[in-house]
Amino acid sequence: MERCSPCPMLCPLAFLLLLQLPIMGAIEEFLVIGPSDPIIAVVGGDITLPCRVSPAMNAENMELRWFRSKFSEAVFIYNNHREETEEQMAQYTGRTSLETDLLSQGQAAVRIHKVQATDNGQYTCFFRKGNFYEEAGLELKVAGVGSAPQVHITGPEEDGVQVVCRAEGWFPKPQVQWRDSSGEKFLAFSETQAQDAEGLFSVEAALVVRDSAVGNVTCSILNPILGQEKAMAIFIPEPFFPKASPWKLVCVVCVPLLTFLVLGAAYYTWREHSVKVQERQQQEKLCQDKENDEQAKREALKAIGELQANLDKRKTEYFTAWRKAQLYADWRKDKFQTWPVTLDPGSANPNIVVSHKNTSLTLNDTSPASEERCSILGLEGITSGRCCWEVEIRNGVKSVWALGVCREDVKRTGWYQESPDKGFWVVGKYEDGFNAFTKPFTVLSLPQIPHRLGVFLDPEEGDVSFYNMTDGSHIFSFSQVSFSGTLFPYFMIHSGDVSLSICSVVPGPELPVPMNSFPFSQEEPVSSDSGVDGAPPGPTSPLLC
């Protein structure tokens, strides 16, 4: 019987495995997003620290780590489908857990049980998949309400009665106030605070009451984070106040009088027997007065110089603020020149449809749904000079899109994320809201998605600002940006039937910037809708659509 050779079967299989190696080695990028506002926890309670990846993906096969100020200060570690405790800080042993049912949705919520005062501070959420990792931070504010204040009278003190207020078990450091029966605050009192081994604060405040008509005084302890307050009042009977002695008034009057008489006699004697010394002192006084006058003159000149410097500084700040005012778009247009933006079909993604003399773009109806961002650049580059342009957005509410400016050398293929550190300064509609594409995103609270956006670019000042051209209000600014190279208008559509149209411009003087012009002609018909998302067009402006 002839022996079969395994090569005809193994060779094709090995070839297929070799073809899969580049795909298996591909790195899927993502962002880690945490809460922007601090999370408040109560001492002794439980608190959840939320964190998620974007775009949403299954995180069960990722490495997840929550840590404090250092990577080695681990609060919770999840790796290889299980919790790892070897590197966990001792203070979190047995006090943390992970809500694993949310990992498949890309969410990593770690719960801290029995919150302690030492848990207060900054935390970092870390995701790793293969060689790619990202992280995000959040702040946990721990608050604890301790015991009610205990108030008692300790006895006479400095012509009055001393009252002491004590409380313990508070976090963070509480605020102490003394009030009389009418609610007026006592400003002068002494206060001492200390922390115990668990980090909780104890406080002691001593008040001296000198007015026997005060009656009731109240000590209140306030937690500045929770806004919770505990108070206790005490009544001070009039017999507790010390009685004034009649001899005290006599001493107050007589001692200064006797002192004045003795000094007067000594001065008279000294004057009678020291005429020459007096004359010499008068000469010294004249010299001293002259020196003082010169010193006063120098100080006056110095003060005038400082005032002038301060005036010059204020004037500079005023003109700087005046040049960069962001109150209304119509005011800013006087300082900017309209830029004649046309789209460059050669820079367009294949799924982008350009029409209306290269001034309007939409997404191809037959484009497959994917994570790919479909973008296009303006034809002309910008290196200097203040310029602005307007873009009309149709059906922008239920779509994902963005517009702004970018550098010439940015990555625009496959999946990528716009952010200033990657050469993009844009705003647009993403997920459930209107955002500035910072890192992480800045959510912009607008009453509705703008129908017409104005882009104002000032390369010399390092400023890119966006305005709602319907009402002229300011939306967002990227300030103090260090631009390098040529900047191009940037337009992106990710999903939806949104249409972005560059408004036609009134011819004006040519801007002093180099142009990268490529002669071409591509015209396609555009719709003649009169509004955006079913709404009528806004007020007219120098840039007319």
C-alpha cells in the first residue's frame, strides 16, 4: 500500500496562515473617555468610577488598570479575563470590584466599597489592547459629615466669657462659624484643627464674648463639598461676665497723666541744660528733612514710572482683547477678509460627491457603512492673513460631520480621529451632541445644531474661531495655537444625508497668501432647498449662500 505524503494538504494551509499575519497584527485604535466633572463620594459608602472606550468595542480581551498618581499604584487590575491582585495597593485589598457585564460594551466601571478619606484624589483609567493603549483621568472628592458640635463655657477671659466648640470625624477640613442670636457672624475667634489616623478632621474653635447682652451664641460646622451643616447653640447668663472695678478707670486716667507730667519735666530740664545739643539736633533735623524730601521725590518718580508701566500694560491687554474679541461674528468680519473657498476633488475620499462648481459635498448614497471618515480639502492653502468663510449645513442633526482647518500633511485615510495634536482644528456633530474635536472632546451646549457656521482663521495670532452665522454668536475657539506650514479648509462626513455647502462670496481684494491652484472643471447639480433641516434660512450677511 503506497504511503500518502502530507505536503499537498499542509502547504496550502501554511500559505493561508502567512496571509493572515498582517491582518492579525493590525492595531485597532480607540479613545478612553472618563467623566469630566469630579465624582463625590461619602465616607463609609460605595462609589463607582466610570470609564469607557470610543468607538464602543468589546473590552473583555483588553488589559484594564485603575491607578492613582503612578502606574504602579494600582487600585484595580483586570487582565486575561480575571482580576489580578499582585500589584494592588494594600489600602484597596478587598474593597474593589468590576462590573464585568459592561465590558462587552466597552465600559469599565470599578466600584470602591467602604470609601475612606484617603481615597480622595486623582485616578487614571488605562486600557491596553496589544501594543496600543490609551488612558483618561478623573477626580474623586471624598466628603464626610462628623459629629455635631459640642459647645461649653470655659470661664472668664479678657473682660469676657470664653466659649469653646468641638467636633470630630469631618472630611475635608470643615468650615467653622460663630453667630449671635440675630444671625450676625463673629469674625474674631481662634481655631485649631487636627487629623486622626483615618484622615478625618477634628476641630476646636474658641470665642471670647465681651457683650453681656449677646445672650445666645451658635457654633456651626459646615462640610464645603456636601453643603451639610451641623450647629449647636448655648446661652451665656449675665452673671458669667466679670464686673468692672472702679479702680481700673482711675488707673486708666491717672497713669497716662502722671507719665505725661514726668516726661514733660524731664524734657524741660533737658532743654534748659542742653541748648547747644538742641541746636546741633536742629541742624541734623534740617539735613534729615532735606534727605527725606529727596527720598520722597525719588519714590514719587518711581511710583509715576510704575503707574505708567501699569497703564502701558493695561493698554496692551485692552488692544489685545480688542483684536481678539469673540462677542459677535459681524463685528469680527470687519477685521477679516472673505476667503474664496472651493473644494479640491483630487483630495476627496471616493465616497464624497462634489457638486455645484466644487462648493458642495454630500456622502454617496451607495457608500458602505464603516468606521472610515470621508473627507475633502479646500483647493487653496493659507499661510498668513486673517480670513473667514461660511458653510451652510443641511440635514445636520441626525448625521456625523465636521468642518474647520487642518495641516497639509495630516493622515486622512482609514480610521482616524481629528484633534489639535494631529493637525486638526474642527467642530461638528458626533454621537449625541455638537462637539469641539479636542482631546478629549469638548461638548458644546447649543440650543440647536447651527444651520450656518462661520470659520475665522488668524494664523499670526494662532486662533481658529467658529460662529453661528444665523445669530452671530460665538461657539468655540482654538486659541494660542502654533501653526506651521500651509493650512487648508477641511470638510468631513461620516454618516447621514447631510450636505455641506460653501456659501458664494462677494469678490474682494486678493489676500496676500500663496495659492496652490489646480485647473479642473467638475459640476454636478445641487438641490435648491431654501432652508436647513426644514427651517427657513437665517438673516443675510456679507457672505451669501
